[in-house]
Amino acid sequence: MRPTRRPISLAIALSCLALLGACSSDGTTSTGGTGATGGTNGTGDRGTVSLELASALQPFGSCDDLLGYLKAEATERVTAYGLPGVGYYGGIAYGVPEGVSAPLAADAAKSATTTAGAVNESAAGAPTDAGGPAYSGTNTVEQGIDEGDTVKTDGTHLFVLDSGSGTLRVVAANDGQPAETASLRFPGYPAQLVRVGTTLLVTGTPDDTIAQTDGGGQNASDGPTREIMPVWSGNRSVVWQVDVADPSSPTLVRQLVVDGTIASIRMTGDVARLVVQSPPDDLGFVSPSNPAGEARALQTNKDVIAESTIDDWLAGYRLLDATGEQLGDGRLAGCDQVSRPKEFHGFTVTSVLSIDVGNGLSEPNTASVVADSQQVYASPQNLYVAIGAWQDPIVLPADVAASGDQPVSSDDPPVATTGDTTTAIHQFRFDGDRATYAANGEVTGSLMNDFSMSEHDGVLRVATTAGAPWMWGNGPDSESFVTTLRAEGDELRQVGRVGELGKGERIYAVRFIGTNGYVVTFRQTDPLYVVDLADPAAPAVTGELKINGYSAYLHPLSDGRLLGVGRDADDSGRTTGAQVSIFDVSDPAAPTRTAVYTLADSSINAEYDYKAFLYWAPEQLVLLPMSSWGQDGSMFSGALGLDIGETITERGRITATPVEQDCGMPYPMPTIAVEEGGDAVEPMPGTIPMPCPTWAPPIERTVVIGGSVYAIASGSIQAAALDTLTAQGQVSFS
């Protein structure tokens, strides 16, 4: 059970100081704000804050050293409610004057990315392994770096995860007449998969039969009392190895269960890099059920730390065969494989687990850092994880802490602030099928998503927004930066930076292509900035375009063009529907919008899920799962096909398939005694039919194989002709 928490608006606002990226806007807007261009080299800049570096890495030579570090940091920061930042990074503990009960900060949520070369080849198509028809792949952040997704194909079959039933569906494409050939039920709930040849790696959450790993946490008390309750404990994840050499009989080969959450998968060649976040959730902390128990809970939690062992802090694993028979177990990373940055970055251990998919699951090959992760980016040589830098506890005035609430607005900012936000970045370097923790640094501001990072010629480019976090990045003092960093020894050192992008606004989209960066900010209008990064020491804004609305996703096209997917807006900044734009950026000093396609009262999934976007380059066709609402109350749910040429024209639509719903039993009519001829009669109860509207599960992904498009929704796949998007065959899953 989690500790009871007081819902205070100030706590939510201050949590953003520790994790601004999780506090992004949903698209609502306010007035004002214009951008300015500027450049910098070295450590100077036209922005507001200079960069600070988290210097040299601190590898641990022994388990005693690692345990001593964790105990010392935990004892200093533990509260009556446990450790801030355990299970959700950067929660703020309140240091409260004596005699005042301490409210806890609200939970911080996590946010959804950055670079590609010209046209994203993973989405543009490839021949099958056997030389069959061309087919599309997952839309990814970086060209040539595949990612985990809910569907993969080899050009002959579709491998689809049905998470609701915990099943892998194998579907033959059959030239537009899809048919399920087999299914495999997992002992758990699959979330994403990658494919190498005839081997699939599927990650997800295990069920209770395989969830427990060895070790576990301390039991902090003899049991709950009226004053103390146990704190909720953490998650497990699982990797399943599946052989699909015979598509009619997919076979579970091995299972790897790990402590923590698998946040992301990146593929470099045949090696899967799994980013695993493992907070020490099983320590056995307690929390008070009322203020009277705070002192006792605090002492209990300090005792828990003092009595903890290294296995209470480090993630464990179990390697199992297909039947659940254990083949091995231990720590996910040995103590000598764990490092930390000089500055404290939390108690969660982030691990990069490398798996050679062709060789299958075996003992873990892991590198770890004592720091959380939020955004992930991988190049062919390195993997980077980023997280809002840790904020130490804030001491509020006694009257504020006692009130438990405080309005937060631009006119009435919080009493306590922690100054400018920073983001910590950790670099893991690849060496064959291994990864090692190599360097770390910090940049001003917060990243929007994974697209906010990109590596080119050994230089990491990072786009961030800095400003008042309680204004969701749209405060009057907010501005955005593009910072360049290079690894020197074990530090990521700033090479250059350009600031003053979108004053009073925040970043909505980023794309790095070659030596240029493209940044979209928004508050009332949509400035598209072109940033020249050819000289990393002197990045500079070369051009700017202002239009109404914004792009939330940018995709490279050929001939110096960009495709933008986002929302249209009126002159006041109020969004009115979906918008798809073509930008000509061939002249970096004068970007222009050459075509636009708008859909009133509509939403395109790619705005918040880039893997829902598919650009099929051979036909210059964009496929976009979407929803729209008519003025008459009608609704469309499906996928939109747009031809991308000099203009944007609609090729057709694939309508999501309605499903029958079980609306339950009819409502019984009340039984009422009535008078009939002077005698009371008890009538038979009737029924009132329940309305049972049709519902179509939304299309989540589209895949091109040969001359057909396959639209994947929960419970079904429907095919359409590529040239017209008219319906072909369909398969439904029972």
C-alpha cells in the first residue's frame, strides 16, 4: 500500500522542479511570446544560465563501497514516508519546522524523441529475408537503430502483441487477406518486441508464477499498526525469447526476469540494448497513517537503511527455461559494474542490458549507474539516458507547510523555488555486444522527449527548455536552447550553445538531420527555428518561420523538406484541429511552408506516439491513425492516407472496425403495486433496454507489405489496397 498523501497544488508545482519534462502541457495555450536568434561558442551564451558539469565518474571498487555510499545518502534523505525519488524520480521531501506535519509531493509522471538522416529507412521499407516484397518497419528516432514496438514483420508474417490477453499473434499477410496462423500465450503481459531473423525478444510484465526474484527487502516492522503502514513495493519485468522459425508453431525458448521496469529497447545490429530502471522498492519502508506516527516511522526507516544489505539495493535476475525451471540467478549487475556521477542523481539504478538476439538469452551482460533515466537516445556507438537533475529537500515556512495548500499561478508563484532546472545526461559506450558507463554531464533546462538528443560526428546535440516549471515551460522567463557536448575523458563537456529560442514558450518538436537542427516552440504562434550545427562550438539560428498552430512531430523528406504533424490554431493560439504541413528548409536562412492539410476537430496519434507514424517513401505516402468529431456528433476513427508531393492530398481512409459490446443485463423496471378494481395487484417486473453503442477500437499501427496496408487495432487486423486504401481482407482475434 502506498502512503496517504495530501493533494496540494504547491507540491505538484515543486515536483516539476525535479522533473520538468514530466510536466509538459497537453497543448493548451496562452498569449504572447516572440523568439530571438543568437549564437555562442565555448562557455559563453546569450541565454540566462551557464552550464555546470557533473564531473568525474566514481566507479565502485567493492560492494562495501557501494553499500556505504547508498546508506550514507539514504540516511541523509530518508523521511517518515520513505525515500524521495524511489520509484518515481526526483520527488521532493519537505524539511518541515518542528511540530508541523509534512505533506508529500505529488507523484511525477513520465513523458514520450531525436534524430534521423534524410529519410528514415526503418520506416521506408526493406526486402524480406527471402527476397520477397518490400515492407515497412517501426518508425524510429535514429536511422538504422530499431526500437521495440507492438508489431514487427518479416514481409511474410505479422507478429503482433495482444497485451490484453497476453498473447503473441502470428498472422500471415497473404496479399491483403490476413489470416492468423498461430498464437502464443505468455505467462504475463507483453508490451514490446524486437526481431532478429527468426528470433523474437518480447518484453513485458510477468504474472505471479514467475514474478519473484531472490533477495528482497527488509521487513521494517512486525506488521502494520494504526500509526505505521508498509510502503508499496516495486515491479518486475520479463524478457521472453521466442523462436518463430515455424510461423505455425511459435515456441517459447527462455525467460529472463529482472527487478525493475524495462523503459526502452534500442537495437544496434543484432544486439538489443534494454534500459532497465530498478528503484530499491523492496527495502521495507513504512509510512505513518497519521501525524502522530511520523517520529516512529522516521526512526523505523532509518533502522531499515542501517540493517540493509547490498542485495536490498541492487536489482536481481532469474534465468528460466520455457517451463519455468531456473537456469541461473544473481545480481543484474555486479558491484564493479556499477558507477555513479560525482553529483547525487537519485537511488534508482539504471542499467543497460545487452543481449545478442541471435545467441538468445543467457547470463546478463550489464553496465549500471546509480541514477534514474527518463529520455533515451541511441546512436550506433553510444546510448544516452537523461533525467531532470536531483533537487535536495526544500524547507517551507511553517505557515505554508501547515496550510497544506497554496495557489500556484503566474501572479502568485510558490514561496520556495530551487532556481533553474537542469538535466543530467549519462553516456554508455558500446563495445561489441557489451556496453560500459563512459561519461556524464548536465545541461540547462529539460528535455521534451527522446528526439531532444542526437549524436553527429561524436558530438551530442541536446534541445532543452528552461523556465518556471509551474508554468509548464510557458512562463514569461522560459526559453529554449540547443547545446553541443563532447565526451572528454569521463565528462560530457559543453562545446557550444545557442539560446533565446522561443522566449516565453516551450519546445513542442525537435528533429536533428545531419548538421542542422529544427526546433518548434509554441505558445500563440509556431516558430520553426533552423539551427546550424556544422560548427559545434558556434551553433547559430539561421532562419525562423512563424505560423499559427504547431508541429509536435517532424519527419525528414527528400529534397530539403520536412513534414510536420501537429495542430492548427487561430490567432489567439486556441487549437482547432489537426494539421499536416510541408516545410521547405533547403535554404536555412528562409524556411517556408509550401503545403498544409488541416482537419477540424481532429487528433492525429503521431502527435503523442511517433511509432504510430508511417512514411512509405516508395509511394510518398503518409499513413496516420487518427480520430475526428463531426458537428453532428458523428465520429471517425481509423487511419488517414496522405500523398505528399508539391501539395498534400488525401488518398483514402481506413475505417476502424466496430466490435460488438457486451452491455450487460437490461435494467429491471421497478415493481409497483397498483390498484385494479379495488384489489392490489403485483405486476410482473419488466425491463428497460440498455443502450449499447457501437465502438471501434482505434487503429494503433499501420504496416505496408507489398501492395497492401495492414491496419492493426486491438483485437483485429484489416488490410487495404495500397494504391486506393480500399478494403481487402480482415482477421479478428478471439
